[in-house]
Amino acid sequence: MKRLAFLSSAAAAIIASPAPAATPSRKVRAIAQRMPGRIGVYARTLAAGPPLVAFDASERFPTASIIKVLIMTTAYVMEEERPGVLGEKITFRESELIGGSDFMDHASDGERFTVHELIVPMIQLSDNTAANLLIAHFGPELINAVGKRAGMHRTRLARQFLDYSAIVHHNDNVSTPADMARLLYLVERGSREGERTLVSSQHCRTMIGILLGQTDRDGIPAALPRGTPVANKTGEIAGTLNDIAIVEPYGDSPFILTIMTADAFDFAADYEAIHAITRVAYATAARS
């Protein structure tokens, strides 16, 4: 009888014990399982140590327009190796105009733009024609080499934007949440620590300033408290909705958050997942 009473009380204690709190990674996994398609996430602060959150962070995903941050970085790397690169002129031809080019759509045939004049709309308006002009100017090999220098070993720029022949042959631009987070980390660390990472501290701050002017704020920024500064870049193609960001780049506790998706054709569900993950990362960063 005593043994039976002991077992009964022990069982009751187990039933009454609260379940352990879900870790950030478990919360993100649960969000990912509810979302149609695939999603990868990486979040970290500037501190050494493990990431705040990592979920399929080393898996490759289509980049869509987030790879434009690497193109921008390449321009600033080359400016430091060969001063004057940002002022080099590139000639635009009407035959080069493609969709998704709100800035270049108003350009005249034969008009010339500096590298810097193309970088800003490429990032802030995600202008595809401006991006293609810069890819042609620097070359995919150089852009990929800068990616490797940054430690982005699973990232590849394989084609220009809306190159349908390359798309048919599956020559896709790909990266991982961990690779994209690595790039943003180097930019933020260089800006904050006043040291040269990929480029000088001054150029890191310049790139952050451009990213802060991003006009698409429907992803990560929309899930943060109103007024939170976010230096981000979005990317969207069929089945893919990406957002990568430095949250509060000049604040006391900045953190990096990269979210990438694939085979995700329900954009409402994609945004819901991105917003939910952003809230988990923000709360985790606040406690770190």
C-alpha cells in the first residue's frame, strides 16, 4: 500500500510539473512546420558564441534580390583597392531594361550613371536593371570572389536578373541564411568597432546608410516595435520571399537576422512566418 501511494503521488507530481519552456530554436521549428514550403533562419548578435537562432541555416535557398547586398559590397571593396571605382561611368541602353526597374525605367538610351548612382536604387528600390549593369561592370567571378573572401562559401551569383535562358538551365543565384548573416555581420562589426573588415569602417557605415533607406518594409521591419531602425534588403521571386536585416545598427544591442524561403507560394503564410520568427529573434536578442 505504501508503495502504491508513493507511485501515485510521484505520478501526480510529474503530471503537475510545468512543461519546460520552448527554446527559440524550437519556437522557430514550430513556425517552420506550419508554413507551406521551406524556410531557413539565422540570427546572431555581435558577440562571440552560438547564434541566437539557427534553423536550416546552412541550406541553400534562391537569393532573389538579397544578393544585391553582395554586389554593393563588391563595389566598395573595389573602391578601396582602386580608388575612383564608385565614380566610374556605366552606359545604359534601352535594350537592357528589364522588369522590376522603377528607377532605370525613366532613363534615356545612352545615359551614363556612376557606380554609386546605380547602387542606391539597386538596394533601396531593388532595381533589377541597375543590378544587371553592375553585374556586367564587375563580372560574376569578381562578385563571387568577394563572397568567398567574406566566408560565404555556399553562395553563388550565377546569372543576371531575369535571365530566362539561365533560369531554364537552372543556373540560379543561391545562398544560405548563415552566409548572408556573415556578410551583414562583417558590415555591422566594421561600422561599430571602427575596424576594417571587408572594407573600411567608413564604407561599412555608408552601406548601412543605404540599407536604412530600403523602401520594402513588409517583412522583418513590420514585426518590430514601431520606429525600430532596420537596415534590410528583401528579395522576392515565385516561391521565394526573403528578408535579411541588421536590426538597430546604431543602437546599444544590434543583431543580425536573415530569413530565406523556397517552394513557398503562399505569400500570406510566408509573411506570417517571417513576422513570427522576427518576434522570436527580437525577444531573444533583448534577453541576451
